[in-house]
Amino acid sequence: MTGRVIMHLDINSFFASVEQAANPELQGKPVVVTGSQQRTVILTASYEARKYGVKTGMMLHEARRLCPDVIMVPADNRKYTHTSAEIMRMMLDYTPLVEVFSIDEAFMDLTNSLSIFGSAENVAYLLKSRIRHRFDITCSVGIAPNKLLAKLASEMKKPDGLTTITPGDVSRVLENMPIKELCGIGRKMERHLNLLGINTCGQLGRFPVDILKRKFGVVGERLHYMGLGVDESPVVPAEDADEVKSVGHSMTLREDITTRADILRFLLQLSEMVGRRARRYGVAGKTIHLSIRYADFTTFGKQETLSRPVNQSEDIYRGAIQILDSIELEQPVRLLGVRLTNLSYRQDQLPLFEEERRKAFMVHAMDNVNDRFGDFTVTFGSLLAGEEKKGSFVISPAWRPDGIRNVTVR
């Protein structure tokens, strides 16, 4: 293989595999991981459950209809983030060029590591063996000349697979490959391409690029190259990634809520989670977004821009309340989200006035305690209600082991 050598590692059925490894009684059985005891979509289904047609994103009652014996396990996000971070650290033993794609996926640029390890396949076998020995879980690996093809290759043999696509294999592999298999082509784009008579990657690569550009703009040229298996995007380590544009968190509630008191309590909790992350990484934002999803899954959002950047939870909460008070709720609320944008990086200075200084010292002390002993060890009194009042803490797909995207979850 000449040129770049890129590897994509995908941990198989990650959340479910971690739960099965932690509890031997779950091994070999149909398991689904959900965000809460009462209701939520399925985050991950074990391969035993997938045999019955159970899929990620499916509602729990649908899964039970397909597989009456399915075992539901509430998500343990601390366990998943710890396992993911440890695996990502293992990957750094083979190359410094590791790009975390999601909590259970990462790319590695092995081009300059082959003189040490011999081949990308050797690295794959070493990593797979170490992960299985340490965590008793499996992963599928794809090796190819670029990220697009490496991710495609990792999907070709699951679970516990290893697939290599060499430059000479590209045209053969892509000729009859459905376009939906390419990362970046979702259902909507697939429908648009199907209407043009494009169903396979081979057809996409041969389709006149000028028509694609007229139809899809600058994306059209990118689609053309995807059909040819061309992708020049580099593997970008976390320290070289673009600055984050927003800090946010959302939660699906265990039951629909209607009262202002319940809504405010969850908004305060979300504001504290967003504020903690913003303060941890020295950012503040001028614009606060509030997202609401109704019981019928209708989702909308509204934003408020402040006169100055903020990162204290109280200020974020106050802005979220102002937005809430400008909305006339039409249905019970199923999901709430708070996001801080229009960010600036800054070093916080000691406030001029005594009252503001006391508040800053208090927030700093709370953050120190929560950093040491876990989120919400010290918190606002109104957040001390029982477990039945909590939301569904589903880990964000943007989670990263390092940096501002590293959302500490509960």
C-alpha cells in the first residue's frame, strides 16, 4: 500500500458490550442500553438483540415487541467515558495522529508508524488483542488510503472484523456499493441522488460533476470525489482541532412535564452543566439558546443575545428563563436543551464589586469540589429532589476524551 495509511477503529455495540463485560449474566443475551428506567430511545443494542431487528434509535416498546426477552440496562455514562478514554490512550501508543470521531470510533494515521510496527494490520491485531484482554470487548477495524474508505472498510465485517482496502481495490469495492454506505450521505441526500438515477458509488463517481454542482452547490464536487473514493481530509488530533463554537447540553425527561416549577428545575440543572464546562475551559458566551421538544416530538428553539459574555450558571439560567417566558407552551415538554454560543476565550478577572467577588469565589469553590468528587456533589438546593425528578442523561455524540467536548456525564 502506497501513500497514506489510515485506520478506523469502531468498538462493536459499545455500550451494550461494556455492560455485558461488566455483568457475565448478560453475555450471550439480547441486551439494550437505554437512557433511563422509564422511557427513552435505545442507545445501543447487543448483536444478540439485533438478530431480532432491534436497532439503535428504536423506542423500548418497539424493541420488546420484536424481542420479548430483551434485557434493558440503564446507561452508565461514567463507565463508557472511562473505557473510551482508556482505549483512545492505547491508540496513542502507535501514532500521535489520533482523531476521535465519537465515543466509540477513532481514526489513526499510521503512515509514519509502519517502519516501527511493520504494517497497519499488525497495529490492528495488537490493538484488538489489547482491547479484548483489558475490557473483554471487540472492535472492527478498517484500513485504507483515506478516512472515507477506512470508515467504510470497518463497517464491512462486524463484529470483530478487519478489512483492508488498498488503492488497487478502490474501484472494485465502490462499483456496486450502495451510496448510503458512505459516511456523509444520509437518508435525505440518498433520496436526492436516487432521483438522479444514482444508487451506487460507481454511478456517483461517473455522474457528470457539473450537474452535481448545479444541484448541490459546493457539496456536489465533494460528492463526485466521494464516489471515486477520494478524500484528502487529514487525521486531526484533539489539540489541533478547530475551536469549539458552542457549549450545550440537553436531556430527555423521564416523563412529560407541564408545570413551570418542573421546567425551571431542569433549566437550572442544564445551566449548571453548561456553565461548569464553559468555566472549565475559560470560555464565555453572549448568546443563550433554549431548545424544547414537545410530547409529539415537535422541536423548536429560540435564542437571546446578552450585552456581555457570561459563563456563570446563574446568568445562563436567568437568560434561559427570559426565553422561556417569551414562549407560550402548547404541549407537555419531553426534552429541554440549553446552549451557549457566540463564545470568547478569556481569563476571568477578579470582579470589582464585593458582592460579585463573593459570588465568583463561591462558584470557584463549588467547581473545585465538584471537579474532585463528581458533578453536583455541591449544587443548588432546588436540585436536591429525589431520583424521580431527574432527566435522562444520554451522552452527547460530540463527547471527546480531552478538551471542551469532554462532557462529564452522570
